[in-house]
Amino acid sequence: MTESTQLLLLFGAVMFTIGMVGFLTRRSIILMFLSLEMMLAGVSINLIAFSKQHHNYQGQVLAIMVLTVAACEAAIALAMVVSLYRRKATLDINVWSDVNETPSPPVSEPRIVIVEETIEYPTLTPAGLDPSVSPIPSNLKPSDWTKADDQRLHDAEVSQHA
Amino acid sequence: MNFFPLAQSMLDKVGKVDWHLMAFICIAFGAIGYFSLQRGMLKSKSIAIVGVVLLTGAGFLAAITNELSLDVCVFLAFCGLAIGGGIAFLSVRQPIYAALGFATAILSGAGVLFLQSATFIAAATIIVYAGATIIMFLFVLMFSQQDAPETYDLKLTRPFFATIIGALFLGVLVYSLQTAEDASPDEWKVVSARPLSAETTLDTPSSTVGLGRSLFTEYLFTVEIAGTLLLAATIGSIAVAQRTIEVSA
């Protein structure tokens, strides 16, 4: 490489880095956009340097394309700045930080969530005996069932429904 | 152009010094200076005074020794002006002064392109960027017409990490430039796809003629694509910026 090309590449790199640091640090939308334009200018200087190095027009044609894209980007960015400013009257980019993507749930987790809710069923008039108040112990074997148990059960039912 | 005969002679006296080492030191000092500027440890006026004194001293040195030719001086002056504008764009807090620094950097960059005999692109850059920058000025005046600067202009997002990232990036670029310089010249002898004809060389003022011929013969499809892109951007920007009409229910 000739020294001229090297110096131009260095200059383009410095311009690109200045634009990058500006884009990372600035919080105003307009100044971030200007930093982006400065990065594009650095790239365009690089292309011109290589066009000069190789003695043909390919780099210059590419630089014209970069210029075109920069013009399109300027138009759309200005329109977006206007419409964003209309929503919330500020140029702060942090105001719009809630536009970013919400973290998606992990895949292993089931998508269907079972919601436990208490359901009120229609109730009828209770029949029989509530087992919690039954006088018969729950571990009573059917072979030990006597007539006295029948009578005690009947009395408890009657006293419950009374 | 004959670059740096002065620096070359000085280097010959000192001995062989890798220029990328000096570039790394410059990057480190610049990163430290930028970060301390953002932390408020330095005032930007003192930095500006030091920079102006250094640049003036370098210019005097170059003029006294009378070894640099005029085009090299103009080229270096444009480079310094562009980088100074970029640093002002980074460090100044008022948005309108930042826009002024941006305009300085871009116009000086166009001057550099003009010296590289890319006259059409220099003119187009001036037209596009100057127009865009003037509209940007209008926007800044319209949106931020306050007495005190806003908090989002004063407080930056993570200047420490941004400084480190920028310094590392620039260091890697300089290192790769150095390795490209060290590579054998045969590796860099790229055969151009279509070498220029004799009547339109890049160094003549009529290089615009060759550029136009190349654009509208070889790269005609690219030009069409670019035109389509411009049309789509026009329609899109009109659609985005349109004021939404309130529909009464």
C-alpha cells in the first residue's frame, strides 16, 4: 500500500470510531442519527482510498451507493423523529426502551397454565350423615356391625336433620 | 504525493520505530482524555486550547522546515480539521454545537475526497450532507429550544464502556493496517477488474467523465436499484411522517 492509501484508511477508521462512540454514548435521537452519518462518511472515505489504490472506478461507484443509502436513511430517520416526537414530546431514546422485545419463556415450560379456582356447585339438601360427625368409627369392620350401631346411626341422623 | 519526508528523516535519525506503536499510544491517550472529559475531570476549553497550540506548532514546524509540499499540507489540514470536528461533536453537550462539529467534520472529509480526485463524490457529499445538516439544524432548533440543556444531553449512556470499545476497535484497525503494510507487496497487487483506459485516468479532472461512463454502462443495474431505493424511501418517509387523522367513533 502506498502511504497515501494508508493515511486515508487511518483517517476513515478514526471517523468511523468517532461515529461509533457517539452512537454508543449519545442519548438524543438526532445526535445518534448524526453519529450514524459520520460512520457512513468514514466508510465512504475508505472506498475512495481503495479506488485510488486500484486505479478504477469501483470504489467510487460504491461510495455513490453509500451516499444514496445515507440520503434514504436521512429521510426515513427524520420522519421517524417527527412521529416519535409527536407521541412523547422528548428526544430521549431511553423513553422508548420499552419497545424492545420481552424475554420469551423457556421452551421446556408448558404453555398451558392450569388456573385453580374455586367453583360453587349447586347444593341439594344433605342426605345421610356427615362422616366427620358419624358416631361409627371409620375403621369398623362390616363383620362387627351390630343392631346397636344401626340404632346409634339412626339417632345421629335424626339429630343432625332436626 | 510525497508523504512525510520530514517524519521519515526524523525516523531515520532515531532508528526504525513502528508507527503503529505511536498510534496505539495516541489512541490510549485519546481514550483517557475523552473519558476524563465525560467525567467532568477536564474542561473542554483546556483541551481545545492544547489542541490548537499543538496543531499550530506542528504547522509552524512544517512551514519552517519547508519539506512538505503544499498539497500534503492541505491534505493534513483537512484531516486534522475533520478529526477536530469529530472530537468536538463527541465532547460538546449542547446539541446545536454538536451539529456544528458534525458539519465541520463532514465538509473537511469532502475536502479530503476532493484531494483524492474524487471530485464528483466530494461535490455530492457536500450537497447531500450539507442539505441534511441544514435540515438537522432546523430540527434541533425546533425540538430543543430550551434555556437549559436537557438531561438526556447532559447524561450519557455508559461512557466508560463506549470509550473502551472505541479504543479497542481503533486499535484493532490500526494493527490490521500495520500487518497489511508488513505483508509482501505481491499479496496486495490486486488486479483490477477493468483497468482504466488511457484517456480517462483517475488523476485528471475529467475523471467524472469516466465515472459517469462506468456508472451508466457497467453499473446500470445498480443505478436502477438505487433509484428504486430512493423512491421507496420517499414513499416510506411520507407514510411515516403523516399525521394520523383522528376518526370520531
